[in-house]
Amino acid sequence: MSPATTDHGGKGAMTATDIQIAICGSAGDGTIAAGNILRNALATAGYRVISFDVYPPEIRGFGKCISRLRITTEQAYSLKEKSDCLISLDDSHTIPHVGEVRDFGAVIFEAKPVAQVPEGGHITAHVRPGQIPYGFSIREISEQATSSNRSRNVVALAIMAGLFGLDKGPFRQTIDSTFGKKNKKVAEVNLDAFETGYAVGAATFKLDSVKFGPPGKSVRQGKVTILSGNAATVRGLLDAGIDCYFGYPITPATSIMERLAVEMPKRGKRLLQTEDEISAIAATVGAGYAGARAATATSGPGLALMMEMLGLGTIAEVPAVVLVSQRGGPSTGMPTKTEQSDLNAAVYGSHGDSPRIVIAPTNVEGCYRCAGKAFEMAEAYQTPVIVLLDLYLSNRYETVVLANEAPFNPDCNKRWRRTERDEVYRRFAASDDQISARAIPGDEGGMHVVTGLEHNELGRPNDTPEIHTAMSVKRHDKLKAALRHPDFTICKRFGDDGPIDVGLLGWGSTFGECLEAMFMARAEGIRCAAMKVVMLSPFPADPVAEFMDDCKAVLVPELNFQGQFARLVQAELARPVVPLAKVSCGPMRVEDIVEEIRRLAAQVHQPLAAE
Amino acid sequence: MLGDPSGRRADSVQARASDASAEPYWSDDPRDVGWVKENVPCQTACPASTNIPAYIRAIYEERYGKAYEINREANVLPGVLGRICSRPCEPACRHGWSGNGESVSICHLKRSAGDLKGTGHRITENLYAPTGKRVAIIGAGPAGVAAAHDLSLLGHDVVIYEREEVPGGMLRYGIPEFRLPRDLLTLELHNALRLGVTLKTGVSIGNGRGETRLFSLLDDYDAVLLATGCMLPSLLPLRDAAKGADPVKGLKDVEYGLDFLVDLHRGESKRVGRRVAVVGAGFTALDCARVSRRLGAEEVTIHIRTTEEYIPVTYDEIFEAKRENVKIKGLRTPVSVKLDDNGRLIGVEFVQNRLGGWRAGGRRQAIPIEGSEFIEPCDTLIVAIGQITENDFLDVKVEMARDGNIRIAGNGMTSVPKLFAAGDYVKGASTVIEAIGHGREIANEVDAWLIGQKRRRQRVRVTPVEAPERERAWDFVARQHMPTLPLGERMKQMGEEVEQGLTRDLAAEESKRCYLCSLRYEIDVDRCIYCRACIEVAPRNCIKLVEDVEVKHDGSYGALKETKDWNQVAAIWIDNNECIRCGACFMVCPVKCISISRCEIVTADV
Amino acid sequence: MTIQPKPVYLDEKLDEVRQSGRLDYRSKALPTWCPGCGYFAMVESLTAVLNRMQLPHKDTVIVSGIGCASRFPFFISTYGIHTLHGRALPVATGIKMANDRLHVIVVGGDGDGFAIGGGHVPHAARRNVDITYLLFDNGVYGLTKGQTSPTSVLGFRTSTSPYENPDRPLNPLLMVLSHGASWVGQAYAGKPDHLTEMIAAAVAHRGFSYLNILSPCVTFDKTERTYSNLGLQVADLPANHDSTNVAMAMAAAMRTDHPLLGLYYKEDRPTLNENLDSLAAKAGAGTPAAGKKPVRAA
Amino acid sequence: MPDTTPAATAPHYVIIGVGVSGSQAAAELRDHDRTARITIITASRLPFYQRYDLPRVFNGVHDWRTFMVHQPGYYSDNRITLRRDTRVGGIDAKNRLLHLTHKETVHYDKLLVASGGRPYVPEHLVDYRRLMFGWGSFEDAMAVRQALPDGGHALLLGGDMIGLDLARTLIATGHRVTLVAGEHSFWPHQVPATERPKYLAALQALGLELLEEGDLGGIVAVEQSVAGLPARRVVFGDGSDLHGDVVMPFFGLAPQVEFMAGAGPDIERGLLVQRSLRTTDEHIYAAGNVCQIWSEKDRRYKFYNGWKNVRLMGSVAAANMTGGSDEFRSNPDAEALRLDDQGRIQSPFWEYQ
């Protein structure tokens, strides 16, 4: 395959930048920090960036950290299969990843390790003949520049920047703001390290074929910024006016809370680290009952603990927003590996018939929108809303364009107002849209009790078949309005119009790979289209069915073993789909999808050929 | 309090209300008075306002003397009334209410108090200081004796004028000995009068020669009380009889029951035929029938206009009469008497009746069926259809009421100043207990009139009680039956008392049955936690979630207004009308917010 | 024997009750607990306290978990939320954080609070969430018809410990004291007057107030914690008890043979919301009161 | 992770150098032994490329991949480990260990030293190395390509066959080339003094401007450019000077054997080997410009240069390392410099295409 500048989506010109850089090291090497600096610097420089870090569950020690960044002129949809440049801060961790550098890409490494390495233990034993090895005395440079080896990560970055001839300004700016927050001195030291490393890199004869083009033009309106999925989620929550947050640390959702812990107090809002996930969701439901926009974030194990309370939210019709960043399961599973295996839990979880709204953004910008819209929906439909992220989405960074004005309605409550006629407030009164006017503690005259017991219109416990039937209908039917939620894309089709051979049905973070795969398949002449499904519950049956009508075959790529979304689609529409269910401990490989598209395309044409 | 030694049961009972160390609370509040009247139906039904629960409780405690004294406070002849009382209390008894079983044998217990009291029992009298007033009472029947007793205690000098040789009136002359032993009667009359009443017997009041003039008494005394009763029989109203005429006058074999009994008790020798027909439905009729049996009649039939269930006598009387082979035939009204050519009675012609509507007083109307006449053969006819007053002796002009009885004002005084009247003489033929009650009532009025103010009145005495005095199990004790003389024994002698009196054990068992209705169970609304534990254990629908209570015109409480709305429940309240004083609620209350007090209407100094 | 000076007349009493406003704090629904249950004392005392303090209905929220207590909110005319087994405290924390103006009262039993919900008590206590926790301690699971609870006495026989309860009961008072509750008291359902005073003090306390309310389960414990046994066991805290001395309070809490009634411990310290607001002020929020705004409530 | 101990069965052949002879040896080692481990160690960052073609950078060929001999897949297909950017710090011949400068030790069963030669700079010019452009690698070539403007002036010192090859291209691509000729001119060919003018004339015919080194025995300075003048200035002993954009030394190659010092095998200038290319250490062979081969005829150890020779050396070494008994035989014809019919210089050294 053509190595240098893959045309993502067929949109960019050949001169457009599309470079992926990976930084790999041991926990504690500053790998992720280097990735962050690189990401922010390149975003500052005006490139569009997607980045994703993989790191171990342990804080320090010998776990592997990889930070991957894809730098493009126009927004890309996923990381690439192959990186253009790999920076090793620890050979033992980097060696297994050397293979992911494309031919004639660059591998930057430490030429003078501090300790003896075993035979074959140095990265030079593994750099592929097609790749360009760049050994530098990174440690020595760091020590020369800063009298410390702690700036190795910055030096390595700087060498890369110098080697590729990147503009120093954005790097300096980023390093200054990153380290300056802690200590001006630290910033200065790192700037020195950068300058030294940059000079070394710049003086190095560049043998690889990695070429940075100029950054893209700035976006028409809104502000461009680089955000992780979790950061975008936080931004969405804040812009939608989050009042209360309750959380318990869990990878990979923790950073949502960490960011909110910084931002919410500034706005006079309240955040609490609870004793567990159960209390986090409980307090969220409590605050929701009290009228606040409240949210909690967790991952699969936490979601499992929250299930019972989600059921309460459903039956008591209390708004609550739960952000779930999925990771590998079951049980503790793989805390630092991405997976999309909590769909069943999110859609079907909890006991009894407990419907709720589940939405899953497909990119970082979607995280922003979904987080904010989740508040709107929770309020409007008086129900818990799960926003299904995953580690890959939570932790990946993308340059996103945010509107100048927050695109969220600050109040979607259907509020009860006391009228002369009301003798008694009927919290769960029947109405055309099955959504009952809501009174909130503090509302005069609206006193009522909500309960996890089946109840009548007044909220009084009642378990007659008539009431249970009516209330079950109400709880399910009211959610259908969410399919028409204003200013929200429940699903969207990409690619060829009209009849197609292979349609991709994608959800969540994997959809980026689906899109990349679709573009590649189209480039190969396969009639291909893709639909992203953002709203998983209630299921947007009509548009999805319409899309499937156009497809000879429907492929559902997702990162779980069971093909959970494929099953959901089949259950909702009773139509066959081809699952592409992978548990690869990392993002879906675009090539895997393309391969499957090719196979399916060949298959759908075979009968035609036979005729 | 009394010399009667406390029995063993007394020790086992935690509290004895009258022994409470603290002062009771006295109330004239209509809500309290109303409560007692409503809640102690026996006492309310009793014309003498006998504090029945109290004396039955005393019997349970084996303090018979005290029980006797409690009775005596209301009527001075407990032993007498314990035998022949018409017992208006018993139909009223809560225990006889629907669902509760049979009423308590109040009367038998009354007798047992007298029967069982210790030989050392001494009667108690509370004497007032002498007033110097003099009162003449005409008639030593129950009303006169009761009035005399009370007036004498109140400090007045009382003289009774009695036509007969011995006092007692109808008690002595109208009631057969087998129901009321004469020695007991004599003793109790003596006890009633022995504290300073002058009894002048054989003195007839009237205009005739040798008779004492009423107006002279009025001159001699500060007050004169007429208590002469009803000593004239009502005439048999046969179909063809002229109004006011006696259709059976002069007929052999036909007699008025009252005359029959009075003659008998004056000592005359009476005879009856083989077949005796008794017309009438009261005690007199029954007495005549049973006396007839004892005089040798073989077939004794009581003919009544309606049916058994509506006749104004006690069940026991009917029961015993029937045991003595007295027949009772109902739904018939005599139309004529049939005589043979010799003028001897051969039978009575009756007309068949059907039951009509209710009449005042709880009786049923009897409507003759035209053309249904028939003849019941008999050898002797005794007519016992009532008595009326005798007014011939009056030598002062006194206003009479429409029914022929004397008219008295609210204070008991007739239209003649200083002249009072009481008992059957005022009210017409009634019962002994009514006569006694009225006698005491009028005595109180006389006293007030003499003194110029009321000195005593009825008040409610409220005494706290620490614990229920009953056990729930007692609610299931069956009514104890009065032992009676075997039939064979009865006929041997006219004076053999049929009812033998309750033994100690029987009395004890029967005394347990009393609900002690004067115990008032109340919930302290401020401390009640509305837990409804009391409702849970309540044997009846007696504890209620109350929203409001009706207050009647007289200030007493009417019905409780119940609710099931929690926010309307202003109190959980014990509906004392439903309450059978079992104490279960008191025992179960977790916060001990239920209190018990004894609420009694007693006569007290003003 | 005391003699009431004057009988209480029902009509007057009814007027007084109605006019007192107490009934306004009740809902229409009749409580469904077993007759005699101590919960009645709680609901009665609480409504009396609410009435006495004139807490606005609209600003009062009763929170319950699961257990016999769970239906408590249905019987009170304020706002209420009947949550999950053991989760009332965190729900209440959320409510209180959402709106300072709300008076939040949590009711629950010993199983709810110290078995399934035991993980939440320490944190509500140490954070000093400004709520009142009325814990109904009857030492048995009532709603599920009589199983062993965390405060069941040793040797207690229940349907799940048919031979005997082998587990030593925990000591709720000692627990909450050690967790830093700022108000700790104990009352007995059989003494409703005292209970009312204690609830009043607990509700008035600014911070996390924990009131342990001893009561029998009249249905499923006929042998151990009966009214008669408890009535004999309970005693008042000694007159010289110093409720500012936590060591003394703990020592008193150890007296499980004769549970002592009264205020064990009281401490004034900032509440969770106050702490959050002051850190918000440090973080640069416009005004410290910003968080106090009742979010979104009308 | 590769083994740290010698494989029990498969021998490990290590080749130092990825030039013609090293690469040839690797290929033939694989032919001889399908199971052996083969590792090439080189300080270069690039795989084997055609160094002789480097002048083509002036023909617009700027991508080193054009010079690549094998596609990258070649190495993995043949299971040859190519370790680039890797330097050997020393050899422990006794234990058959290579000490790499990055603190790694590599065990070998047979070692082939094919580290080649680096451009030789005479002593008197060493101090000016900084100001001169080398021509040893692609990087060097590109550097010259960048420093030398179109139509610019290159000053070549010495004038070995490598330099003359470049000179041909430079002239062909419109540059001005001045050769300062001296005793190293036409290296490695030995040009008798008699024939020298003839060859020099041939060079001039090519378009070179010529200066005889003898005439300017004392080069005293090479200075940085001043404004308006080309980047380099060569000052001669007589005070005259030359201005040029680049100055490049072409004094032949010197074998790179520093890392062999003290290792055991005999070294004169290069590694001394038999015709079997084995050094005095039975496990160590040498090939290419790094070794001197015993010449029976000349009774001395000789360097053999030129693409054909060094490639042959690789083959012979590979054969012998795997148990063969080949001998290196140089083709005398191949070593001769000559002029063709048109008077153009022909050298086997240039015959690499």
C-alpha cells in the first residue's frame, strides 16, 4: 500500500498531511506526557489530530504506554493501521510495536542505553529493513541540556520535530503551558531540552519518507480545539449546565471526574467523590429527583453496580445521566483495553422491563454533543440516559470544532404548574406523549412520593395488572419521542447513495474505522455505504431498516465477542446481518473491515455472475 | 371501708377504685354525665340508678357486704329487689347486646350480695343533722319506705301512716312468699325505718270514721307525702260491659288477682277450681297462676292478648311458671264469661287476635279477628290485668292528670301546697324498683323544698384505675343459672322459696361476666402514636380512627365520625359503646397512652 | 397514681389536633405497618416535629430505602422518594447537594442501614451531609418476614438462623460515632415524647444527625426486643454525660445491656455543602453562594 | 526476544558491514546454510544500496530508495537480520562476542568483517575535514547535492576513481569541477608517471579544470565563504587560492578496522587474510575494502578494490565460512586503468552497473 499520505476519505489532496506518530515507553517515562505535548503542539499548529493512548493499569513500574497520534489536514475518522514514526522511550516495550511502522517510516530510539541490554534486546535488532532507524543519545542530550534525564521524552519529541522540520513555536508554547502550570523552572528546563533535541534532529539527515504538509485552513465558525473524548464529554456536561456530579474513580472514566473536579467548583457547582458506584448513581438519581442536572461516569464494573438504581430511575421516572466508558470485560477484565462489550448491559441491563435511553457517540465531537444532549433527554423524557463511550473514545484526542454558543437547551423539563383545578398532583398522570408533568421538591403544592414500587398515577404503590400494564406502556412509549429529539442525530448514512453491495452498520468508537474502511472499499470500486447509529435505545428501527433495504449485505463491525450490536439489530428488525466481532484489546483494524467488505462484495456478486 | 373482710380475690386485683388514695374528680359536665348514661346502661336503666358495675365488682372481690351497701345506696331493700325486681337493667346490659351473649344476672348477683354477706355485716347509714322538720308519709309500700328512709337520713322526723297492720304494701300483700320470704322483707323494712321513722300501722287515712284526715296531717306536718300506690284492680273490659262497670262483679269463681293475693297474704284461706284461667300478662297474673298451682289447681292457663315475648315480666318468671305446669296461651282477648245455669263459671269466651303494630313501651298491638270467638273452659277465672290508684281517701281537692293519676310538679308537689306524691300513686302501676326510685327522688325534692335548697344531686365521679379489672377470657363465661327448688318441693308449702340464691362460686363466676361498663378507656391523643395495635387486638369494632365526634344538644356525645384518610385521623378513639372493657388495648399499647378511669353517677352532696 | 386534673374531652382534643396543623403533614394513605410497630411512633413524632418547626411541605423530602421503613414517605405529605435497599443515604446526599433549601430526612431500618447499606453510613457521617438519619433499630428483618439482621442479638432464632444467630450484633452508635457523625442520639419508640424531642433536635442540627431508635418488631420478635423487655432495659443517659466528649459518648454507646437514651454527641462543624461551597470560593466561583442556588427548582 | 546464547544447532553468522561484500556474503551464506542465523551489523541507517550510483543524485535522483539493491522484504524473506545504526565497539575473539556501542553483546559463530573503507584524508587536511564534503554515503551525496548550486563549482582534492566518477556526472550536469591532482589521483590504479599526462589530458577532455598538487604542495587554509563568493576557498602555499562551493577530498579509502584493535587478528593497514579470506582467527573472516589479501605473486598483503573484487570476496568468504575452500583470485585485467579508442578513461572500478 502506498505509505506516505493515505488519502483519508478521498477528500484530501495528495499534499495533505496524514501522519501518525507513536510514542512508546514504560510507565513513568513520560510517554503519555510526550504524546500530550505533541498533540497539543500540533493542534496549536493548526493540524487536525486524533490521538489515543494505551497505558497499563499500574501507575508506575514496567507497564507499557503507547501514545498514538494521527495528524491530518482535514479531520480523520480513526487512527491508521500503520504509524509513520515511532519514538521509543523504552525498547523492551517498543520492540513489539516496531512492526506497526510503515516502510520508510522513522524509528527514533536511544542509542546509548544506560545499562547492558541482552543480545537482541536493543531496538536495532528489530527495526525492519524498510524502516529508518534513528538512534540518538537521548539521555545524554537530556543530561547535557537539563542536567537530568527526566527530559528524555521532550528531547525525543524535539529530535522528531527537528528531524521533520516542524515549527518550533507551537512546541515551545505547549511545553511552556504544560510545565509552566506546575513550575516556571520546569518549563524552562524542558524548553532547553527541546531546543537541544530539536537542533540534533534538525542536523540529522532525514532518510525516511515522512512529510509534513502545511496545516489545514482554520474552520469557518466555532472554536477549534483538541480534546479527548472524556474532555469533550466534560465540556458537553458543563455547557449543558451540569449542576451536580458524583463519581467513583474507574478507568477509563476517571478523567471525566478529574476534569469536572477542576471546572465545576469554579462555576459554583458541586462534585462529590462517592464511596462507590452505587452511591454515585444513587446520588445522581437523588439530585435528579431534586431537579438538578446530575451525572455520573463509570465503566463496565461500575455500570453493573448501578443497574439496580437505573431501574429505580426508570420506574420512578427520574432523570439521570450515566456516562459509561467501556473497557474489556467481563469482571475487572482489562481496565486499560478498549472494548464495546457493555452494550447489552446498557440497553438491556437492570432487572425487570427497564427501558432507558442509550446513546453512543462515534467520535470526540459526538462525546460533546451526546453528553449535553443526554441532559436534555433525561429531563425531557424523565428517565436515565446512558452515554456509551469506550476507552478508545474516552482517551483519544481529536481536534474538534465547537460552536461558539452551547448548543444545548438549559431546561427541557415538562414542569407541573399548579392550577386551580388541581386538587391532587398526579405525578404519573396519563398524557398524550406519556410524559407526565413533573414537580420538583421546592415546588409549592407538588408534593408527591416516587417509588421503586409499581405505582398508580399518584405514585402510590399499586400492583394490579391494569396499572402495571399501563405504566409499562407509559415507560416504554414515552421514550419513542427521543427518536425525534430536536437537533440530535440518531443515525446517519455516509457514502454511496442508492443500492449498494455492502453496508456498514457501525456504532460507537468503531464507526471511525468503519468510515475509513468504507472509503478504502470505495476506492477499490466496491459500492459501499456506512450508517452510524448513535441512538441504541430506543432503537431507530425505521431509518436503519431503510438503509438496510439498500444493502445487499450488512456488516456490523464492533469490539466485542458476542456481536452485541449485531444481535440488537437483528432482534429489533429481524433481518440478518454479518457481525464482525473482534476482541483485539485495541481499536478495530481498518484492514480487517475492508477485508470483510471485499469478501462480502465478492459474495453478493457471485450469484449475479452465475446467472 | 366496710367491715366485710376482703376476700382472696381482692388481693389479686391490682387496684380497687374506691381505695385509691387520691381524690376523685367530680364532674357535672354533660359529656361525662352523658358518657355514664350511655355507657353504663344497667345503671341508666335502673329507676333507682343502682351502681351495678360497682357492686358486681365488689362481689367479684368477695366483698359482699360492700356490694350490699352499694345497692342499698340506691334502694334500701336490696334483698327484696334481688328477688322480685323486674330487672329493667338486664335487657339493657351490654353483655346482652347483639354479639356479646347473654346479659349478666344482675338481679341474682344483687341477691347474692345479701345472701353471702358476712354474719357480722353492719349496714351503713350516713346521717345528716336533724332539721326539725316533720314529714308524714302515707303508705308503707316500697315508695313510702324508700322516701321515709331517705328523709330520715336527711335529718327530718318522719312518720309513716299505714292502713295495713304491717308495712310493705304490695311487697307484702301482692307478692307470694315463694318469691319473697317474709322474714327477709321484714328485716329489710326494719332496717330501712329503724333510724328514727315512726311507723303507724293500721291507720287509715280518709274521711270515714276512725280515719285520719289528710288535711289535719297537712296542718301537723311540714310536708305530707302520698305513697299509697295502686291498690284497686283494673276492671275486666268485656265486650258487652258498660263503661266503668265491673262485668264480673258478684260472679262466683271469678276474682281479681290483686284481691286474690291480698286476701291470701292477709291470711285468708283461698280456694280455686281444678281448671284456672288467668287473664293478664304481668307479675300479678303469673303470681296468681303459680299460687293457683300451689292451691291445687291442675290446669292453670294464662291467657294473654299478645304473645309471651311481649309480656312485661322476666324470663325467669315465665320459665319457672312453665316448669310449674302453668300454660300460657297467647293472642286472645276475653269477650265474655260463660256461666252454666247455676251461675257457675264454665268457661271464658275469647276472641282470637293477630299481632298489630308496636305500641309505646315496646309492646305489640293485638287486633281481634272478627268472628274468631271461642270458649276456653275453666272453673276459676282470675283477672289480673292491672291496678289503679285509689283516691277516695283524699279530703283535699287535688288536681288529677288525664290518666287518672295525681298530677305533680317537677318537685313532686301536688297542686296542694306541702302535699307531695310518689311511687305508683303518681305513675300508675309499675314495678317495685320504679316505686323505690321514685320514692327516693321525691324524697330528695321534699328535702330540697323543706330546706330551701338542693342538698344532694347526682354527679359523675371519676376515679383513675391502674389496670383493667377484667380478663378477656371472662367474656366467655356463660350466664350462671339460679338454683331453684325442685318442683316437688315447691308445691308442699306455699312459702317455700323457689329460687335458692347463687352460691359463692356461682356468684363469683357470674360476677366475672360484668363488663364493668363504668370503666372508661381513653387514649391520650397527645401520646398516641397511632400504631393501631389496640385496634388489632380489639375484640369488636370498638377502637376507631376518628375524624370528629357528634355533640348532641344536651352537650353529650353522639356518634364518632370515622375516617380512613390518614390526614383526617385526628384521634384513635375507643368507642366506649362498643367497648367491652376487656383491657386488651390497654395491655398492648406500646406507649401506654391508654388510661382507665371509673366513671360513676353517684349521689353526692351539692 | 396521678390523677388527671380534668378529663380530656374528645371534641376539644380533636379541635386542638386539627388546629395544630399536625395532620397536614400526614398523607391520605393509612400507614401499613403491623399494628404496634414503632414506626408509628416515628411517623407521629416526625410529623409533630415538622409541624412544630413549621418546615414547609414543599421544602421537605423524606427518603427511604427498602424495609419496613420504606413506605414511610407515603404517609407524610411532603416530597418523598422511596429508593432501593440500602441506598437512601446516597440518594439523600444527592438531593441535599442539589438543593440546600431542602430539608432531607432519611428513614431506614438496621438491615437497610447497616447490612446492605452499611457502606454508605461512614461516608455520609464523615462528610457531614446536612441530613437527618432516623434509624429504626429492631434487630430483625421485618418486611421479608423475620430474618436475622446486623443488630439481631446473639442466639436470636429467626427463619434464617433457626438454631440461633451466631453473629455478634454490631453497635450502630459506636459505628457512627467513630465515623464522625456530628450528632448522635438514641431514643426508644416506646417513649414517644422523648422520641419527639430527639427527632426535633436531630432535625434542627446542622450536619449529619443520626438518631438510633430502638424498637421491637412486634410481629417477628416475640422474645428478645419486645416492648416489655426494652421497656425494662432502656435508661436515660446519666445526667453528667458530656455530649461534646466523643470518648464519653463511645463509652455510653458500649452500654448495650442497658441502652441509654438521649443525646450522645454533638459537634458543630461545616457541612458537606458548606465545604463544597468554600472550596468553590477558593476555586474562584463568583460567590460562595452560587452553589446554594436551588438548581432549577422554581 | 532473540536468544542470548548461541543456538545449539544453527550457527550465527555475523557480518559487519552492509556494503557490496557484506551483502554478497549474506546472500551466499543463506544459499550455503538454510538454517543459520545471519546478522548484518552496520552503522549505516540504510540497507544495502548501490553506493557506486550515488553521483546520480545530480541527475535528479534524490530518493535513496532508488539506490536500494533489495526491496525491504528481501531481508525477512531470507531471514537476514539487518541491524543498522549499530556500531561495533570491540570484539572478544576468544569468546566470540561482539560488543556493540549501545551496550549490547552479540555472539557469533563466524564473523565476517566487511566494514569497508572510509575516504582517506591526508594528515595535512584532517584539520579541515569539517569544511569538506565527504562522499561515502547517500547522506554525504545528498549533502553535496544541497551545498552545490546548479552550475556551482566543486573543488576535488586528490582525485581517486570515485571522485573522478563523480566529476564526470558533475560536469555532465553543468557544474564546474576543478581537480587538484596529486599522488592519489586515479587511486586505486597505479598510474606510471609516464602515462599520467595522458590520463590527465583525458580528464581535461572530460571538462575538468586541472591543477597539479605538486604545484601547490602547501595548502594552508580552507576558509568559510565571504559575502558574494562561493562557500569554500582553498588557499595554496603560494598564496594563490581557489574559490568553490564545495571542497571534496578524494584520496582513496582507508580500511575501517578500529574496532578490531586488540581483538586478535593481524592487522597491517587492513585485516590480513589468506586467500580463503580467513584472518588469523579461525572464526573471523574479512572481505572488501577492509582486508588485505596475501598475494603470492607480490609476496605481500594487497588491497583489492573495485565492485567486482569486493563482491567476489563476499562470495568466497561466505563459502569458506560455511566450510568451503574457495580462494580469492583477482582478475588482473580488472585492475587495469586504460584509455579507450576515443581516448576516454576506462576503469574496472567504474564498471558497476
